[in-house]
Amino acid sequence: MTSPKIALITGAGGGIGSEIARKLAADGFQVICVDKNGDAAQKTANEIAGAHAFAVDLAIKSSIEELHEALVAKNLLPTHLVNAAGVFFTHDLVTLSEDEYDIIMDVNVKGIFLLCQILLPHFIDKKYGNIINISSTAGLRGGRGRAIYSASKAAVISLTRSLSVDYGHYGIRSNVICPGLIDTPMADWITHDEPALRNWEKTLSAQRIGTTQDIANAVSFLASENSSYIYGSTMVVDGGGTA
């Protein structure tokens, strides 16, 4: 592969996304920070030399098309796409509104579909591309109060595998990471309850909650040529929670 390496990270204003952006920058990537919250994306970009930030609503195709146009104009079409944007809230399927359903599916699934749809022709033309999607262990098993979230994350796993089958022969690698519980604001339902957190951690092989660095390190590996024979893989990073 020829230089430069350019990584586009969605959800780059969040805990996991921003950590991924910093790690890939340290690995020598030029980083593009994308988030619906433009200020948050810019905050992350400000921490990284040469990084760019864009406010993008991943649920709206025209917003992604505008991003693509801007990247073309700046000669910044990525070699790597890391889909880290995601939303989670506990819910009951019976009372979940259609709007709430759309929020979960639009960000967690539709945004990945739209970005891949727009960038795949570029990857095919270059005979190279690396897609790393962030799913969740919730996509591997059922969970209480998260039926549609779990369904969305299962869709990400299946989508990633299918991308590998359809486009791997073009030199495009697609892999998915399934984090367990990671110490971010999304986990405040348990991190704010110290006794409950400690009891839960005792059930894990690792005996601790995951960190954003754990996920960024996994992305770093899949983004590197050290993983060049890994296609369509599901990497579980959960401290042994699903062992």
C-alpha cells in the first residue's frame, strides 16, 4: 500500500471514537474526525496535528454526500473507514416509539451503509480499502432492555461479513469489533454505582471494565498490515464476558 494512510472515524467526538482517532494518528495516519456534533469532532481534531473535522448527520444521505464532496475537494479520500458512531439507551420493545427505533437503526446501521455505499467505489478503484466497524457484544446475544439496540449491532456484524464476501477480492478488508462494557458515558448506568460495578467486574476474566484504549488498540491492529490476512472477522474485546 502506498502512502498516505488516511483514516475517517465516525463518532470521533465520543469516548471510543476520539481514542481511536488519537491512536491512529499516533500510528501515522492522517485523521478525519466525523461526528454529528461538529464541536465535539473539532475538539478531537484540535488534539491531533493535521486532523480535519466535519459535522455529519449519518442518518441523512445528503449530509454524507456533502462530506464526500468536501473530501474530494481537499484530496482527502480515506484509505481506512472506522465506523465508531453509535447510540444506546435502554428500552422496552412494547413502548419503544417508531422515532426511537429509527434513531437506533439510523445511526448504528444506516450510517454505515451510506458511508460504505459512497466510499466503496473509491476503494474498488484503488484496489485497496479497510473498513472497521464497531458493533457490540449485544449483537452476539440477547440482553435485557435493549432488543432493538442488540438487533442493530447484530446487523452490523452481518453487514461486515457480507462486505468481506462481496468486496474482499478487490483488496478491501472488512472486519468488526465487538466491545463489551467500556468505561464511557454510555456505561454510566453502572459506573455510577460503585458496588454494582465491582460485583460485575468480578464476573469477568479480566476482572475490570474495558477502556477506550482497549478498543483503540484493537482498531490499530486491524488497521495495520499485521492483520492483512484477516477478512470478515469478528473480534470480541470484552474481558472474557462472552467466554
